[in-house]
Amino acid sequence: MAKELAKQYDPRDVEDRIYKGWLEGKYFHAKCEKEKETYTIVIPPPNITGQLHMGHALDNTLQDILIRFKRMQGFDTLWLPGTDHASIATEAKIVEKMREEGVTKADIGRDGFLERAWDWKKQYGGRIIEQLKKLGSSCDWDRERFTLDDGCNKAVNEVFVRLYEKGLIYRGERIINWCPHCKTSISDAEVEYEEQAGHFWHLRYPFKDGSGYLELATTRPETMLGDTAVAVNPNDERYKDMIGKTLILPIVHREIPVVADDYVEMDFGTGVVKITPAHDPNDFEVGLRHNLEVINVMTDDAKIVDDYPKYAGMDRYEARKAIVADLEAEGALVKIEDYTHNVGTCYRCSSTVEPRVSKQWFVKMKPLATPAIDAVKNGETKFVPQRFEKVYFHWLENIKDWCISRQLWWGHRIPAWYCADCGEITVSKTEAHACAHCGSKNIEQDPDTLDTWFSSALWPFSTLGWPEETEDLKHYYPTNTLVTGYDIIPFWVMRMMFSGIEQTGEVPFNTVLIHGLVRDSQGRKMSKSLGNGVDPLEVISEYGADALRFSLATGNSPGNDMRYIPERVEASRNFANKIWNAARFILMNLESDEVLDFDINDLALEDKWILSKYNTLVADVTDNLDKFELGLAVQKLYDFIWDVFCDWYIEICKSRLNGNDENAKNVARSVLCYVFTNTLALLHPFMPFITEEIWQSMPHNGEALMVTEWPKYREEFKFESEEADFEKIMTVIKAIRNRRAEMNVPPSRKAKVCIVSADNETFMKGEAYICRLASASEVETGDSFESEGAVRVITDAATVYMPMRELVDFTAELERLKKELKKAEVDKEFFEKKLNNQGFLAKAPAALVEQQKAGLEKVLEKIKLIEDSIAEIENNN
């Protein structure tokens, strides 16, 4: 006998057990099978500080759907997992914990801090991996990597040295983005711009010779302490005579020149700009062109430096107030104007970023960007949807050199050593013990670490063993599909592209599948501040992982944001219950565990119909998945399983299953099993747990559904004419059911059905279906029928007549209608009374009056319908 399923599906009884079985079976493990075509995905490594959120749930559900699909198609699949060390975020967490203990980084030193960091990683780093397993992720956990593991560190040092030797990595003083809260530099891609309300402070800078002043405006008056010039456009007639003159900087009273530079826009403000090379990227460039002094006025936590005693130690915003007050007192403040502008903030902590001149390590980007642009333009890598190429091109075509050094201890330490004797730099893949230039042992390693994205950029090949020529690297690289959100195209995607091309000579993946953000039901971004985040683990606990996965795939289209709607998860759980109940019904009607077969010659019309519909489903779902149209595939599966298979085919099969014809019974059983088990296979990538559990209970060949063969389109199941015939019969059944429902006719009341059609033969074949599913006492076909006293229903293929007398108990119906008419007339009187009341019309809001008028109109329509029905019954009596 077939295995019996529990009365109700409970994911908590199933999911952990099924997942353990998959792990024990080593079904996730890639075996480097040389004869097979490969399909590889590398996971976007979640931060070790992270907890699973809806973005992770979506991202990993999409990856798992693709990898399960390709695995079942027979590819040698590898889904390579791992985590990111996340320098800034992790260091911030550890420093915060130390603060609670009253300990600082300086107290314990670098080694003591790193010891704590590795302990923290050991304690919390695996948390998100376990959470991904709860989701059903079928990663090759034997190959799990960490961006700070020895292999990745070796790859990082290799790339650093190679780029340095090619002159593509250099150290220099440049203006960088500085986060005063995280106390580290951050790259341009890590700066998020937000609109903020601010001010324009209009100031006067007097000429040294007393001949007047220049007026200018600034949004950051505190930086004026570091002004070393004022600039005008060389073509601006207003200021031509002033170029080269000397101004006195208010408050500070330093002499500064007026310089001419094309950077200044003549039609913006007064056409005069203060130049602060240490605190503005454009001013820095102007300073280089005019050989201006660079004066830094802020500490690394954005306080004013000691060189300005009156403001020293003040926070930048506190200093702003004091400086503005002093400017006003000196007569240098003209006016203050409200102004809304875009302000750069740190992507990690949201603090306002401070442009700052600093000696840092940089990657020269132009030579690396060009091949990465060309690779997408010539189709080596494609974006799905294609429109996201624009974001990619925009960043790479306008790219500046990448600042890669970070003032942190947790991360890949920069492999550069400074010689105290000759002053040269030694760059080495392994630890240096002596200066490469003079041999001195008096060397010290750079204290900074590399930007987290430097190691993440190497992820597709470093995780496969590069720079060694490993079997994994030769077999699985380049990878196939990168699944990621549009928000990290500049952070990660473009960096992997130029790194892969530069280091391996090949693009790292051929497709970038972009998904949107998961927003709340109102379309807002999920955030801690709004308190609208949803914990996927809580959803899994309540509804099961399959329900969450199915709801995330439903309606999903590449590149578009989606809303998390709790009702959709409930609907997905209900869908799981529908499948479970269908499985229980089939199992109750099986007599053995043997896989049943059927002869095409024995198939009934409904069997050919379902096989033809199923065959189309196989072709469509396969095509949708190949095109990354996961939302379309899942909708087709839902419609087929719920409407076609469960609501129609199972219902139709019941008469054969309950009949006495053993051959007809066996055909029904075998087709039910064939279509159901293969549809479970199509659904498996989306709902892996329930499909595996049911498949294991059904008659089957093989160890597990997840490694069974993906269903293929079969030409012999192409029953186009039979499918069309059965659809005509179904349409008539639906039309009769709808008309009977409108007339409140109970299913128990049978009525004769007369059909007029150009295809009467089809409807004669459908008599049994119409009798059983449309409550027909008999079915008659012909060229015409008497329409008087009959209810008429029209479909595309037929006109159906049903005698009114057989459908309705006239006496009872007449009594019901008269009661309804009486009630409607009471409602009519109520509305008319209100609308005839002049006091009500004068005092009531216009909207309320309109509401009452609409109510009266509805009641009058209802009365007419009831009166027409009464007249029809009386005329037929």
C-alpha cells in the first residue's frame, strides 16, 4: 500500500527532517563531473553581523529556484556559499560591546582586538548560515567560504601586488570621503545622498587694499577656517579686474588670493566661490591647479583642530553656530537663505560624510573600467532586465580612482611595509621581514586594512581556489548567474566584473539577474526607524518556508520592487494545503506502491485533456525559468494545480475511481499519479519541502525528488483537438453553474440541458460530464429548441437551454421574491423621506446627500429586477 500522509500538512514536522535527509544524501554537493555542463552561482555573501531579513530571503529564494531547476535538468551545479567579514559593520559591533565593558581599542591593542573579533565571528558568524538553511537553501555547504579566510587572503594579497606592480595601485594624498562616526575613509559607492534642509550663508570677504569686497555663499561656513583662495570664472566680465588681488579671510584674517578657474559657474549665485582644498573634492582639484595650500581644520571625529583655539574641540555643527555668530559680529554675514540640497551620508551609519584630504591607497580605475564596459556592450555579460546596464555604465564611465584603504583593524591588512631607513615601500604577497630596497630590518607594516569590497570583488574566483589552478576553478569558472539587488551594482557587480577580467581574462558570470527591494504592504522601504521590518524566520515558523518562498516568487519580475503582503503568504499556505489534500486523495485511491503506467489508446477524453494541459505547462515553466521569468512560472503552476488539476481533473476522475470498471480505474489512477508527481517536480524549485515530502509518499523511482529528472515536453501528449473539445464542454459546464448560482438553484435540483452547436458531436461525448458537474438530468443536442419558458445561456461554442419549470419551484420562488420586494420598498421609502426633507438637504454635507441619492438609485434598480422576475414567473405559470 502507498504511504499515508498526515491529515493536515504541518511544515514544522516536515522541513527540518527533509533538509537533514538532503544533507545526508549529499545532494547539494558538487562533484566536478567533467562530462556534464556546469551551472554555477556564487552567493552574495551576507555580512557576519547580519540576521536574515526579507531582502536575503528573496535573494536566496531566487538563487535556490534556479540552482534546483538546473540540478534537475542534469547540469553539474554548484551554489557556492559563504559570508563577508564586513569590516566597518563588524568592527563597530565589537567596539560597541567593548564600550559597554569600559574598554577601548587602544587599551587592548591590535592583537587583542583581533582576538576578540575572531571570537565574535565564531560566536555569531554562522548564525545567518543556519537561517539560510531554514529557508531551504541547497548550497554546497562543504565549500563554504569566508572573505577573510586564508585562501581569500592569499588571493587579496596576490591581486594587490599585481596591481601595484602594474602601477594600478598607488598611495597618495587625495580628497576622500571620511565618516567621522566610523572614523574611516569610504569609497564613492558607499556614500548615500539624501535631501536635507539647510541654508546658504551669504558672506563678504574684504579686499586687503580696502577697495571693497567680494560676496559669496556657502552651505558649510565652518570650513571657511581652511579657505586658501576665492575663485571666479576667467570669462566673467564682472570680476576680470579682481583676479590676482588679495582678500582678507574674515575671523581668521589670513590673506588669500582671488584665482580664475573654469570650474566656477558664472550664473550660479554671485559667480564667486570660496576654495577650501582640504574639505571639498572640487576645491581640492582647483587647489592642485593653482598650487594652493591645503589646510585641514577638522579632526577625524569632525571636531575643530587646535590651530583655531576659540573653536578647538567643538563639533562641526557647534562650531558652525559660533563661527556664524562671529561673522555677524564682524559684519561679514550678509544674509541667511533657506536651501535644500543633497548631502552625502555614510551607507553604514548614516552620518554626514566629511570630504577630507588624506594619504590613502587608491586603485587607478580608468584602465580597469574600459574592459568591464566593453564586456557588457559586446554581450559577454548581460543584465536582466537590460535597463540596469545604464546604472552599470553610468558608474564605470564616470568613475574616479577607488580609495581602498580603511582606518580599521578588522579586515585584510594592506600588504605594504614602510622602511624607516630609506623611506621606500615594500609590497609583498607574503609577510616582509626586510626592506626590498635597502635590506633594512627596520620596517613597519601599514596599519590600515583594505575596503571590504576589495575582497568581495574577487569572490567568484577566489572562492574556487584562485590564484592556484584548482580543479574547481577550471571546471566551474566563469560562473553563470549572479543574483543580486540593483542597489549594489556600483558596490559589487562592477568591481567583480573589472576584477574578474583583469585577473582571469574572463568575465566572472554571463548573466546578472537583478531583483528589486522587498517593501512593506504600503510600499515603504523596510527599516528599523519605521519598525516595519518582517522577520522571515517568524514567517517560516508560522506558515512554513515553502509558503514564504512561494509568496516571494509570486508576482516577482526582474528588477522591480515588490511588496510583502501577509495575505499572500496565507494564500501560499492555503495552496500548500490544497496540494496536500490532493495528494491524500490520490494516495487513498491507490492500491500499491508501484509506479503505474498507461497505454495512450486507453485514455479517456479528460485524460488527454489533462495530459495536453500538463505538457504545455512543462514547456511554459521551463521556458519561463530559462528566461528568469520566475513570477510567470509560479503563476502558471498555481493556476494549473489549483484550477485545472484539483478543481477539474480530480473531480472528473471520481466517477471512474468509484466505478466498477477496473481498467478505467487503473487508467485514472495512473494518469493522476503521472501528472501529479511530474507537476510536483515542476513545483519543487519553488516549494521544495512539501513537494519532496509528498513525492516520497507517492509511487516513485529514485532517491529524492530534488535529484530526479526535470520533466520534458512530450510530443505524444500533444492532444490539441481533444483539449479544445474538452475546453468547450468545460465552458458550458461553467456557464450553466454560474446561471444556476445566479438563480439560487441548489445543485440537488436537476434540470434537462438542451444544446445547440455547430459541434454537437463533442457535446454528445460530454453528456456524462455535464450531467455530473452541471446537475443535468439529461443532455439533448440539436439544431434548435423552443426558447419560450426556458433559461438561455450562451458560450463561444454553444447555446444552452434549460426549462425554467425544472430549475425553479415557482410557488416558493414567488413567495421569496414578494418578501424581497416588500423589504426593498421599505428601503425606498426611507431614502425618499430623507431626500424630500429640505432641512436635511440644506444642512447635510454634499457627499452625504450624494450617498443617499446613490442608495435610492440602487434600491429602484433592485425593485425593477424583482418585479421583472415576478412577471416572468407569472407569465410562465
